[in-house]
Amino acid sequence: MLTLRLYMLQRLSALAMAPFVVGHIAVMIYAIQGGLSAAEILGRTQGSFSWALFYALFVVAVSVHAAIGVRVVAFETVGLRGPALAALMWTLGGLLLAMGLVSVAAVTLPGAAA
């Protein structure tokens, strides 16, 4: 039953990531086409609750999706099972979440990247 729940959670996280990926790519294309510098981009993102929320939700979806994916790969290729498999998934998910949220804070909190 846990495997089915994780399977569904990974599919739902992929579904959640799709609009974030499209939005991120659209913003990057806009920034490149507009010739924006890193300072100009930070000027637009710092202090923005909307960008912070957008990228924080993106990070959560990616962390869940990647941790479950690595769990499946470790199970199928390495044969990892039981508590070690769960520890790998939770540790990786937690690390990705922490690093991602630190990055979001650096880009969206006022004066954080200065």
C-alpha cells in the first residue's frame, strides 16, 4: 500500500511541477530576450511574496518528486530495502527542500543576495 501511495504522490508532484516548469522557462526566456542583468532580475524578485510563493511551491514539488524517484532507483538497481531505503528517501527529500528554500530566500528576501 505504501508503494501505491508513493507512486501516486510522485505522479501528483509531477502534475504540480508542470506549470512551474513552464512558468520558469517563460520567465527565463523573457529575461534573456530582454537582456536583463542578474541585478535587474534580483531587483524584480527581492521583496516579492508572489515569486517567493511560486518558487517555494516549485521546490516542494521537486523535492517530493526527486526523493521518491531516487527511492525507486535505489530499490530497483541497488536492491536497497527497509529502513535504509526510507532513510535515503527522507534524507534526500529533506536536503533538497532545505537547499531549495535557502535559494528561494536568497532570491526573494529583500537584501538577502547583496
